Amino acid sequence: MFSVNNTCSIFSTFLVTGIPGLEALHIWISIPFCAMFFSTLVGNVTIMMVIWREQTLHVPMYLFLAMLAASDLGLSLFTFPTMLRIFWLDARELTLSACFTQMFFIHTFQDFESAVILAMAFDSYVAISRPLHYSSILTNSIIARIGLAIFVRTLTVQAPPPILLRRLCFCHSNVLSHSYCLHPDIIKLSCSNNRINNIFGLFVVLSTMGLDFLFILLSYVLILNTVLSIAFHGGRLKALNTCISHLCAVVLFFTPMICLSMLHRFGPRLPSHIYVLMANMHFLIPPVMNPIVYVVKTKQIRDKILKLFIKKGTGESQVAFIS
């Protein structure tokens, strides 16, 4: 997808890394990762399919959930396979073009998920603070515009980094510190002036996930203020209960990223596999856990999934009986 000028680069490929110090255990480590990948595929595809098939779920909350499942699915498809190739085949080489392409899609789905989580926070705020006007505020056209805005913002900020990387030369080393290609990891290997890349990369992080996180915090301050104004204790608990699934998504997505950033800047020097595992938590755990959290905590989704599989099982039994 992204061609590279190799005239000034010593290396034509990058080497991605498994889990440093645990190479002898890669086959065994691959078992839980393979199970996580399978769970991610089944969970997110099931949620998207159920929401698409059930007309009653075509409301803002579940449309945003479908977007979240799509971003989780995309993120997992560009991270898990590369890791499993390392664990199973010790296949670590990626061409520069393939690496830049993988980097583009990983950061694109990462930013998309961050924006969707912000949109879900806005949905929760409107549902709790303006319940009587909810359907008139969040109409289908508004949801479509929010989805389009997320898409345009994500592409606008993520298209330039792979293009800017094309002008860099790579001659110091070609060994990346993660199992997939990430922008900060790649620019560290450059032997040419990468100031523009660093500045733009920082701008992208602050203007997307940084702002998203601040607005999510603001939305929960407003939600808490609304909840505390409810006179009845039962009403408060009911209002807060509607936010639990979304809070789990926020914690799963942002906590590993913030902890990793704090450790890199202020924490003690730890073994390299600790940083790799924390990065894996940020990219791999949310796609696995989000479907589980929403199925467990959302009765409508759970009931529709059970109805879908029970109906499918009944239909297959009837066909077998007739034949």
C-alpha cells in the first residue's frame, strides 16, 4: 500500500520481536493468544451480526456498539496474525512497505476506537441527562454524521505518518521492539532527521486520544452531577448501572496506554518483556474483553444472541428430522 524509497536505507526489511527472554516458550505462549484471537473474532462478529439483523437494536447505543466491535475486529486482524506467525514460525521479517501499511491500519483502528468510546460517552450523557429528548437529539442522521466525522478525522490524521516515513533512511538497526509495527518504534530506527515525524506523531496522539480522554472525563463529571441530582437512591443506581459497560471499555482501552507511558517516562527501568506485555494489553485485551463485557451487562444483546442461536439450532434440527 505504501511504497518506500530504499535508496538511502541499508535495510529492506524490519524484524518484529516476540516476547524478549521468553523465546523458548513461544509455542506455549501462542496457545492463550490463539484462544484470544478466536474469542475476538467470534465475539465481535456475533455482536455486529446481531445488531445488523435485529431492527429493534438500530438505536444509538447499539449502533455505537457495532462501531466499537468493528474497530476491535480491525485492530485484532492487524495484530494477532503477526504475533502468531512469530510464535509458530519464527517469521519475523516484514518489508518496509508492509510494515508501514500495518502501522497505518493499527493506528487507524486505535484512533477510531478512541473516538467511538467518546461518542458512546456522549450517548450515555444524553440518555441520563435528557431522557425525554434522547430520541430527538440522537436521530439516525446525527448518528450517521458522527460516524462520518470519526471516519474523516481518523483518516485525516493517520494518512500523513506513513507518507512522512518514506523520506527517512533506516541504517542504525532494523529490529523493532514489538510484535507489530508502531509509529514511535519505527522512527527510533531512523538515521536521518525525524523531528517532523516526532512532532506530528505527538500532535496526532494529543489531538485524538488525548482530547478524547479529556472529553470522556468531562462527560462523566456531567453524568455524575446529573446522577447526584436524582432524588431517589434506586434511580441513581439505575442511572449509574447503564454506564458500567462503557466504563469498562474506557478502563480497558486507556489504562494500559497511560501506565505504559508513565513507566517509560517516570518509572524504574524494567525488563523489556514487561513493556512488550503492557503494549500487548493495550492492543489485544480490549478486542477480547469488550464483547464479553457488553454481552454480560447488556440484557438486550444477550437475549438477541440466545434467540439467534436457539432459532438456528431449532431450524437445523427440523431440517434433520424432515430429511
